[in-house]
Amino acid sequence: MAETVSSARRGRMDFSPVRRHDSNKENDVPVLSLIQFSKAPFLTFGTVKLGTSRSVVLRIENPTVDGDAEVTVEKIPSSKGFSVDHNTFTIQPEGSFSLTVSWTPTEEGGIRELIIFNANGILKHQAVVLGRAEAPKRKKYIKVWKTIKNRDLKSTASVIQHAYRAFVAGKETRKAYLQKKAACVILQAGFRGMTVRTELKKKHQAATVIQSFVRMFFCRKRYFFLQSAAIIIQSRYRALLLCREQQNEFRKLKQATIKIQAVFRGLRVRNDLNKRHNAARTIQAQVRMRRMRLAYLATQHSAIIIQQRYRAKMLMDQQMQRYRRMKCAAVVIQAAYRGHQDRRKIAKMHRAATLIQRMFLTTRDRKQFLAIKAAALACQQRYRAVILARKDRLDYLSKCSAVICLQAAYRGYEVRKRLRIEHMAAVTIQSHFRKHQQRTNYKKLRWASCVLQARYRATKKMRTEVRIIEQRHHSASVIQRAYRAHCERRHYFALKSSVLSIQRRYRANVAAKKQKKQYEQIRKAAIILQAAYRGQRVRKEVACHHQAATVIQSVFRKHREQAKFQGMRLSAIIIQRWYRAHVLQRKDRENFLMHRAATVIQSYWRGSVQRRIFQTKREAAVKLQRRVRAVWLGREERNNYTQMRKAAVTLQKCCRGWIARRQVLEAAQAEKRLRFTSAVFHHVSAIKIQRALRAHWALESAKRQIHSVITIQRWVRARQQRSRYLEDRKKVVIAQRVVKSWLARRHKAASIIQQAVRKFLLLRRQKRVERGIVKAQALWRGHRSRRLNDNPKIVKLRHRLRQVSADVREEDKLCNKTSSALDYLLRYKHFSYILEALKNLETATRLSPECCERLVESGATNVIFTLIRCCNRSVPCMDVITFSIQILLNLSKYHKTIEAVFSVEDSVETLLDLLQRYREKAGDKVAEKGGSIFTKACFLVALLLQDKHRAQEVMKLPKVLDRIRSIYRLTARKHKMDAERTIIKQKINASINGSFFVSATPRKSRPAFAPDWVLRKDKLKDIMDPLRAIQMVADTLCPYS
């Protein structure tokens, strides 16, 4: 990646045309325009003396009107002595920025370098730096050094002043720009409101497309700079799996949609079929009605019609009575239920009122009781004090009179002589008594005044605090209202700015692709032209370079120390800059995380509040809708019943009027016939009239019955159709609700996954930056250490290590050694192969945790314990046991593999057998094989028993404690004998040498177990003393025995 970037930079640098400046244009300010394929400006420093510095101003212009341009100085030849006053800055639309470039040459000769700028993270621009460094004239060293120092101080002061002025001007410009921007946004908000509302849907779709393209662009950029081929393959494979899951989900959704559509289409077809059936039934009913009409016309039995009329009348009366009874019963039940509900409410209110009154009366009575109790206590104390004072006074008076009488009788002469003294004593006693009375009264008064003052101050302070709390509550509500409005407004502006920036990025990406194609074509042509030109130029310059080499070497030796100083100074500045940037980045990261956490908590809280409000509103709306629908249905049923009743009454009225008119007409006709006919035909005419009347009545009755049947059928079918429609609608609503909830969960899961991925990428980027900083610091420290502490021995050792690293073979790697050792251990039975495999496994498990996990996964722990059980006391077998115990120790020091060592069958018993087998060698401290096996086995048992559960399982084994006690007694006895022998030897030596020191008792501390690849000072070393090893096992088992 670095080679690609450097080659691209060389390509941009190489085909830049060589431009010769006139001497009269040297003071002109060069300009860099931030557009595609703008010409690179030339910064000419002229001739600069070594030890001095010169600054040139570069004006950078932003001719675009879309938005601000964030410019970063991506590359500057700092090793040549170049520096800028700002590494990152922002240029407003159609604005400019003046950048100061300073050059302090470090070596003599001409120079041509590039400064690369990055605009908005997309476009790269270049500026060509030209200059020539010359050596100053030879003067005295002190004067030259003072001159250089003064110039450096002046240049540093000018740079600092220029930077501060630029910072102040930038701050003021930024403040003015923000004010103008706020005013413009306020003015634009009213104008763009209608346009934004009408085109919001289009913008959302465009934002989605733009976001997809922008994300594609950023992912592609990260791919070129940060990802490798393996990560691309993994991402493609995961995308394929995700695509398959999405396809499966889409197929399921499609099948569900097709099923719902099929159900809906079947419902529609069934509705059409029902309509056709209804039409067929209607036609059939009409046909049958016609047939029945003909049959009724043929039938002349009037008795049936009269019976139907009578029965209908009786049935109507019965239905009316039943309806009235049901109505009265419903009214009574409703009244009883409403009364019951009201009585329950009133009882509940009475209980609440009773409870409130009880609490109020309790509080009031308690206050009165406490006041009366305090008053009674005060009165009792005062009364007891008065009684006690009177009693003391009477005692005193009686004693005084007795003393006077005794003195008068017994000390006549002494009384007269000491009368004055006794008077003085009496006065003193009275004054003290009166003082005591006054003091008690004063204490009581002071206590009462203190109580009153404290009560008054507490009341006053309470009122003040209540007033302050009310003011704070009011202020907090105002602040919260303003803050919420501010948050909503800021969220809206953030969304708006993000949409605009995404659109701008997408358009810039499209334009960049077009410009890139043109740039590649121009670059190919320029490279062909440059190749011919460079050939000629290089051939000319080679001769000049050979001639100038000798001069450069002499000057370089002269100024080598100064160059070293400048290099160290620049390196220190770079390291400080990186460290300060890292500290600032960490602080900004912490602030960002705090703000984001607060935002997430607030969003969740507001979401919960809104959900509760929505649920209450939804429940209320459902109840209102249910009530309204019930009222509407009742009104419809009532209207239908009323219409049917009115229609029946109207039909009855019309039928009775028609019958009356027909009777009148028949009577008139009969009267006319009676005039023209004889008495013989009178009976026949009456029969014909009756027959016609009965036929008409039968026809009308049949019509009414058929109409009633059709109406009832239509109502029943409509009711059934509505119930089926409601069931289907309920199913569709449930399916839609399930689909919406699934989509919401899917969207939430996708957002959570995206948030986690962004967090992971950010953390990985931060870790990469930290590793880069640490690596740079390590490289710098290594370089400095090598420069300060290099000697021939270290250089020779370094070369030898490099040679060994270069000559390393593939089979010498730790992973390959582990694989071959496991293969030998599991396949071969020869003793030499097994011993070699155990040596390699011991090295691998001591140095690598991955090798430990791999050994456990291969099941080699069982094989190692089997080897330990099968070995005898020969020297090769002791070597095998030593390496096996060391491998198990390395596995037990790693927390992920210790359980695999303990879970082997009879592992603890095997280790105890080893302790008993090699205990006679335990007194030897020279680290022989037997003593080494004993101490390592003790160490391994102590490691396995560190866990409470494992120790309890070991305690359940038979005779474990007895075996450990016997081993401990034997080891302690031998150690005691060795100690006595050592003390005797020391005393003998002390008698000879005249000095004797008793060793101090070591302080017990809890050992820190850690693998060998963890480099810590408090890590427990290997134990060589057998008594200390068996004591460690005993101390481990002590809390559980």
C-alpha cells in the first residue's frame, strides 16, 4: 500500500512541468486552487544560508460554492527542514486561507520537494518547493553561533506571533461566519419549508441511493488502504450467506403474501358466487311465486286465509307482550346494575374519606398530645425543683438553728469572739444559695428561649427553602423546555446537514471518477514525454553530481553535528505532537462517548414515555370506536325495525282500504244486478263474489309471506357475510401486524449490528493508531539506544542474531514443531521419538498459549498421563517423567487448559503416586532428577487445587490427606536433620571465623501463578526446596480439611 501511494506521489511529482520564475516575480504570493487538476504553485525560497530560516506565504483558495473545504497537510518534507504553521484548516466557500511555509536548511545544495494537501479526504493537491542552501562565510565560531541563535529566536518569535494572530483572526472569522450562517439558515428555513415538505419523499429516496453509493465508496477506499485479500474473501462469503438468508426471508414473505392474496381472491370469488346464488334463488323464488299464485288462484278455500289472519293476530299479540316483558326486565336489570356500580363507588369513596379523616384526626391528636406532654413535663420539672429547693432551705434553717443553740451553750466565749466570722459565713452561704436559685431559673429561661428561637429559625428557613425550591423547579422546567427545543432543532439541522453533505459527496464522487479517467489518459501521455526528457536531463546531471560530491562530503563532515541536533529536535517535536494528539483524541473520545450515552438514555426514556402515551391513546380510541360502532349498530337495528313496522302498517292499511272499496263496488254492482236479474240468479252471484274475494285475499297473503321470507333471508345472508368479512379482516390485520413487528425487529437488529460494526471498526482503528505510536516510540528508543550504547560486541551480537533469523527454516517454527511432536507422540512407540517429542512440546507449551490449546484439543494429555504411569525408576524414564510433568505444569499455568489436565481420569492419584515414589530423594537440594520430579509434582498438585470445586473433589478421594501427611512428615524430618547439620557446620565455621548469622524467617505471601510467556516481577519462580513444595500443597488443602 505504501509503495502504491509513493509511486502515485512520484507520478504526480514527475510529470509536473519545470517552471522557471523570473526574478521580478519572486515576491508574488503563490496561489493554490482547490479544484480538479489545478496547476501546482511554486514556492521559491531563493538562496538561504545554513543556520537561518525563511518563510513564504501560500494562499489556498476554495472556488466552490457548495460547502466548506477541510484541508489537511498530508505530506511535507520535514526531514529537509520544511514546516507549516497549520496542519489542518477549513476554508469557507469562495474564500481563501494564507498558509506560512518555513524552511530551515540542514545541508548545503539545491532542493526541489513537494507538499501534498488533501481536501475533504478526496482530492489531493501539490505545491512545489524550490530553494538553495549555501554555507555561510567562515567567521569565528562564537559569533556565528550567537548570530544563528538570535536568528532562530527571532524566527521562532515571528512564527509564534503569526500563529497566534492567525488563530485570533480565524476565531473571529469563524464567529462571524457562524453568525452569518445562523442568520442565513433562519431566512432560508421559511422559504424552503414548503419545498422540503413536498419533496421530502424524493429526498429520502435520493438520500438512500446516495448513502448506498457513499458507503460503497468509503468501503472501497478502506479496502484499498486497510483491508487485505483474506478480509475481502471473508466479507464476500458473509455477504453471500446474508444474501441467502435475505432470499430465504424474501421467499417466505413472498409465499405469505401469495397466500394472503389467494385467500383474498378466494373470498372475492366466494362473494361473487354468493351473489350469483342469491340471484338464482331470487329467480327461483319468483318462479315458485308464480306457480303458487296460479295454485292459489285455482284454490278457493277461504277458511285457511281466515285461520292465518287469526293466528297472525294472536302471534303478534304474544310477541308484543313478550317484547314488553323483556324490555321491562332489561330496564330493571340495567337499573339494578347501575345502582350496584354507584353503590360500590360511593362505598369506596366513603372508605377513602374515612381513611383520610382518620389520618388527619390521628395527626392532629398526636400533635396536641405531644404539646400537652411537653407542657406537663415542663410543669412537673418546675414543681419538683421548687419542692426540692424548699426542702433544702428547711434543712439548712434547722441545721443553722441547732448550730447556733449548741454554740450559745457550748461556746459562749468563742461565739462572742467569732460572731463576726459566722455572720460573714452566713452571708456567703445565702449568696451561694440565692445564686443557685437564680442559676436554675436562668437555665430554664435560656432553654425556653433557645427552643423558641430554634423553632422560629427553622420555620423561617423552611419558608425560604420552599421558596427557593419552587423557584428552582420553575427554572428547571424552563431550562428543560428550552433544552428540549434546542435538542430537537439541533437534530433537525444535523439531519439536514447530513443529507446535504451526502449529496455533495456523491456528486463529488461522480465528478472524481470522470476526472480520474481524464487524469489517467493525460498521465500516460505525460509519462511518455517525461521519459525522453529525463533521460537527457539525468545524463547531464550525473556529471555535475560527480563533481559536486567531493564538495558536499566536506561540507557534510563540517555540519554533521548540527544536522544530528536538528534531526533529534525534529524527532522530539514529532513525538510530542503525536503524543498530544493522542491525549486530545482520547479526551474527545471520552466526551463523545458520554454525550452518546446520554443521548441514547434520553432517546430510550422518551421512547418509553411516547409508547405509554400511545398505548393509552390507542386503548381510549379502541374503546371509543367500539362504543361508537355499538351505538351505530343499535341505531341501524332500531331504524330497520321501525321501517319494517311502518311498512307492515302501511300494507295493512292499504289492504284494508282496498278491501273496503272493493266491497263497496261489489255491493253497488250487486244492487244493480238485483235490479236486472231475478231471484233465481241471486244465490249464484253471491257465490261468485265470495270466490273472487277469497282468491284476492289468498293472493295478497301469499305476496306478503314471500316478501317477508326474502327480507329475512337477505338479512341473515348479510349478517353471515359480515361475520365472514370481519374474520378475514382480523386475520389480515394480524398478519400485517406480525409482518410489521418482524420488519421493525429486523430494522432494529440491523441498526444494532451497524452500531456494533462501527464501534468495532473505530476501536480497531484506535488500536492500530496506538500500535503505530508505540511502534514509532519503540523504533525511536531503539535507534537512540543503539546510537548511545553501541559497541563492537553488541554490533557483532546483533549481526549474529540477524544471520540466525535469516537462516531459520520452516520446520524450526513453533507451530510446525508442535505438529511434528504431537504426531510423534501419538503415532510412534520408540523411546527416543517420545523423548524428543516431549522436549519439543515442553518448549512449545512454555512459550505459546496457542500451542497449549492445540495440545489439549489433540487429546495428548491422556497419553502423557499414561506415559507417567508406565514409566519406572530408570534414568530415561525419569527424563520422560520430568518433561511430562513440566508440560502439565505449563498447561496448568494457563487458565484455559488447566481444566483439561484435571479432567483426566485418575490424574491426582497419579501425581500422588509420583510423590510417594520419589519422596526418598526429596531431601536432596541439588536439583537431581528425583528431587526435581518431586518438587514439580508438588507444584502441579498445588496449581490444580487452587480452585475450590476441584479441591473439594480431591478431598472426596479415599486416603488423600493421609498420604499427603505421611509425605509431609518424611520430608520435614529429613529437612530437620539437614538443618541441624547445617547449623552445626555454621557454628563450627563461626568458632573458626568469629561470626555467626542466623537466617531470617521468610515472610509468607500468596504466590502469583502465571504462564512463562507472562513477564512479571511477582511471578512465582520454580521451587527447588522439597519442604517448601510439600508445604505449598498442605497450605492449599488447609482451608478445606
